[in-house]
Amino acid sequence: MSRSTSFEKCLICGAPCPPGRVTCSDDCHEGFVHDCEQMFGAYKKVIDLETGRAHRVPTREIIEKGLRQVDLKNYPEWEEG
């Protein structure tokens, strides 16, 4: 079975979704973000391939805005510990 990248139903409640979205409403979107943060953490450690520096990027921003290499300089460096 192949997995389609086109979602027709909301990942949270199963209702029909607008084209290009994975959730049907703001409430379901918040539920999706919450679930992702629970599974993957509120922040992700992302390495800038040009500088080799690690940055702390909010999972929510990755979901809502996406992430480009050039934008990593806008996030604080990751501190271990």
C-alpha cells in the first residue's frame, strides 16, 4: 500500500480538509501540534550544514512555517545540558 501525500481527511477528527491542509480547523491544528510536540519534543536540534552549529528550533514553527537553511541564524544556538 503506498502512502499518499495528499490528505483528504483531517488527521485528528477525520472530517474533510481544505486542499493543502492536514487538519480541518484551528482546534484540530492545535491538537496536531500538541501531539507532535508530545512525540518529538517542543524543540528540535537542527544543524546548520554551512556553519556546523546546532540551533534550537520550536517544533511548532517547523510545522507551521517550514524551515530553510538560511533561517537557522534566527534561532538560538543549542546548548547541551
